[in-house]
Amino acid sequence: MLRVRGLTKRFGGLLATDDLDLDIWVGELHALIGPNGAGKTTALAQIAGEILPTAGSIHFDGVDISRDSAPARVGRGLARTFQITQLLHTFTTEDNVALAVQIRCGHSFRFWADVHRDQTLRKPALEYLERVGLSSRAQALAGELSHGEQRQLEVAVALATKPRLLMLDEPLAGLGPAEAAEMVGLLRRLKGQIAILLIEHDMDAVFDLADRITVLTSGRRIAIGPPNEIQCNADVRAAYLGEE
Amino acid sequence: MSQPSVGGASIGQWSAAGMIDGRRRTGIVVIGALVLIALPWIAVASGHAALTLLVTRMMIYGLAAVSLDLILGIGGMISFGHAAYFGLGAYVVGILAYHSGAGEPMFGVLPGSNLVVIAWPAALIVSALVALVLGALCLRTEGVSFIMITLAFAQVLYFFFVSLKFYGGDDGLILRGRNVVSEYDLRNPILFYYICFGLLAAFVATCRRLLDSRFGQIVQGASQNERRMAAIGVSTYRYKLACFTIAGGAAGLAGALMANYARFVSPDLMHWTESGQLMVMVILGGVGTLFGPILGAILIVGLETTLTSLTEHWKFILGPVLVLAVLFTRGGLWRLLTGQSRAFNQ
């Protein structure tokens, strides 16, 4: 479904992504792990179209999307969440989701009708909030939500773009045990319905959820395979898991 | 108030506070509108007929300031050249009136006009079109570059009209009279007052409506977080440009009113200090509040008028007054009045 070849990103002298190959299969939950500074988020940003790679190609469903803008890629079915939540803080929780639904429904050169009374936006928005377990907070401002709730909202907004590949950048970071368990439950429910690329530091969650794992260090892929193989891989243990 | 849970209580407090704020806001708007509607009669009854003229001027600047707030406050586009569209609208009325009076058509083809139904829409459309073209260029930049490039284009227009000797250059152009609605001349100050009030009220109402539309949601979202907007699949450029164009058109309409009010147009209307003054009105009144900039315009025009009658160094007094006003009404006069300033500071 997603096919990345020779992806390279150079920031001056720093090689953030080094000749990265990555394949994500339909319906797979693929985890991308690696120590801090390994270039996981940079790789994700290039796939999402926010950063242009120095070299390499990205194909999605057989189409070369390497030069597409970030919004165009969302239109093709690629959505992402952010490590540092990017929400519209003065909008309500529901409005954040409704806006994503609205954009999916075509152009927004409609100047008169009130979006808050538009059931074609409200109903789907509430359904997405229901799915991530936030429907009780629909009318709260996004800026008022707890950190964990904001993470859930990020996922709801991404889902509202109807992605076929969802890329999650550390969805568990900073969550308490209960919130983290809730998020893992959500990911488990999503798994199989859509393809997921998961960047995460919580190894228990990664080994529990992932179908396959790619390991990065200094922008290079050092291993790829199912969780049990990765756990036994000597390079990975040395580079990353060994110290634990 | 019972507190079922920490989370539940915070929702309850917010919606209750929101409702009280909402009612207070509606109350202030209704009272403000009633005062403005009654003002010409009060002015006549109390023997201060000139007050009507002063408030007309305040409302014209109010319209221009609200249109700037639409892009600056709502859309997050800090334009430092908004007076260009204000001046342009004024010049459209001035030039059309000139050709109507002189009897010779513009460029030998376009006849002039003194009619409201022609001159005012023309002012609106010309300003909007120029805003569309300049906005298309300016919006390719952001941040400080955007501020500077809007300022630069406004100054280009300013110097263009300064050097346009045929229409008076920097001496400006005097209109023989106000525009005409069929046989009624707008010379009647009370009629003109109510027209200005009507247009201001209609524009503010339209803007309020716009905020809750699909278009308004995109523009507000874009001003808050471009990254988020890209991640949900929208490139905001054309929506911001549409917003910039609407604001330009409204400023042009305000300019058309100004030309009629003063029966005089000059390049000074589009000078950068005028753009700065519109910005001060917006900031003082409350950025992004739409009603606030009207208060800002009332305060600035009011101060200017009273202080100039006291001393020619009136700006010496205006400066400190503005500094104090900004310091003590953080978030603007409107938020102070409606009790939102504390929430704003948080």
C-alpha cells in the first residue's frame, strides 16, 4: 500500500533519513521504533508531505505521491497525528472533528449556513468522538482537555479524514497508565480496519500491537520483521534494547 | 452548585459563564445599537447637531476597522496596508463624480456617475478586485514579510495617487456634492447618518454569520494552526485570499462613505499612518471581536476631535492615553466591557 524507496533527508551536515526503504501492507499495523533522534518523526513528516525529502520516492497505492502537497496526500487517504498535539484550542472538541469532516465533503466556499446546525457534519463528528471515547467532552474547548484527551482527539480528527493509512506519532507519550491502556484498546480496535504506521517508545505496546516492526538508528533501517524476530535480533539489542 | 466530579464541574462552570457572557454581550450590542439609532434625535434635541456628523465619521471608520478585524483578528493576517482599500474606494467615488461633473467620460469611454447605486458598488468592486490581486501576491508570504509587503503595496498605491496630477495629485479631489439616490441628495446629515449606520450594522451581522459558516471555520482554523489545517487536508490559501478580498471590498465601501462624508478625497486616506490608525482601532477595541473595533474607532475619532480642539500638539496627549488604554484593557475595550478580559489573559 505504501512503498518508500531510498528516502534520504539531509539537514546541512546531518543525515536525518538515510536511504530508508519502508513498505506498509494493507491492514497492517507497522511500528517504527528507534532511539531518540533516530529520525522517526522526520521520516513520518516526509511521508505526510510536510518536509520534502532530499532524495527517494514515496508511492501510495501505486501512485507516486513524492511531489504532492501535504493536503493532497490527506485527500488520498494518508492521515497523521502529532507528537506535540496540534489542535484548534478555541474550537470545541466536536468542532475540531467537524472541521475535518467538512473538508472531506468538498470545498468550503459556503458563506451562510451555520456549521453548528449542519447535521451532515455533526453526526459523523460525534461518531468519531464516540469511537475514541470522547463523546462526553464534545462541547468542551479543545484547549481545556487533559493531555490524554487531547491525544484521543488527535486520533479522532485524523480518523475523520477517512484515512486508509493512519500514521501515529507517539500516541502514548505522556499518558498515565489508565489513559495509555485506553489508547492501546483504541489502537487494537482500529487494527485491521485500516493500515497503521505507529511510532512509539512504549515497547510493551509496540510488541503487543505490531504486525511488523522497522527499527531505525541514525536515520538508517537496521532491522525489519515481526516482533518475535526483532526481539531476538542482535543488532537491535545492541543498538537499542540491549541496555534494558 | 453541586460538584459531581472535577471534570464535570469544569464543563458546568464553563457553559454557565459562557451563557452569562453571551447575555451580557447581547445586552451591550442592543444598547449600543439603540443609542446609535436614537443619537440624531438626541443631538437635535440637545442642540448639538454637529454630534451627528461626528458619530457618522466614527461609524465610517468603524466599518473600515471591522473589515480590518476580519483579516487581522479573525483570519490572523496582519495587514499593515488596509487604508489602501479605504482610499481606493474613496477615489472611485471621487473620480466617478469628477467625470460626472465635467461631463467628459473617463479614458473617453467610461461615463462618470453621481449615483449611489453605481458609485458605491463600483467602489466596493474595484477595492475588492485590487485586494484580490495584491492579496494573491501578499499571501505567498507570512509573518513579518506579510506585514511589510502589505505596507509596501499600500505605499505604492499612495504614491500612484500622489503623482496622478489629473485627479489633483497630493492636493486631492473635491467633490461638488454627495452622491445621489435617484432624486434625493445625501446632503441631509440624518439620512446619511442612517445609511452609514445601516451599512455598518449589515456588515457586522454578515461577518458574524460568516464566522459560523464553513468558510469562516476554515479561516479561523487557518489563523490558529496552519499545520493542523494541512493535516486535515486543506490548503488554506484560497480561503484566506477570499477573506482578504471581502475585507478589501468592505474597506472600499467605507472609503466611498468617507468620500461622501468629507466631499473630498486625497492620497492621505491611504497613507501608512492611516493604516496604522485602523490597526490601533482594532487592537484598542479588541482583536477578533468584530464589535470591539467599532469602540476603537469611536474612541480614536472622539479623542482626535476633542484633543485637536484643545491643542495642535494633540498627538502628545493621544499617545499616553493609548498606552494606558492598552495596558489597562488587555484584550481590548470590548473584552473589558463584556467581562472576557480575564479569560483572554489566561
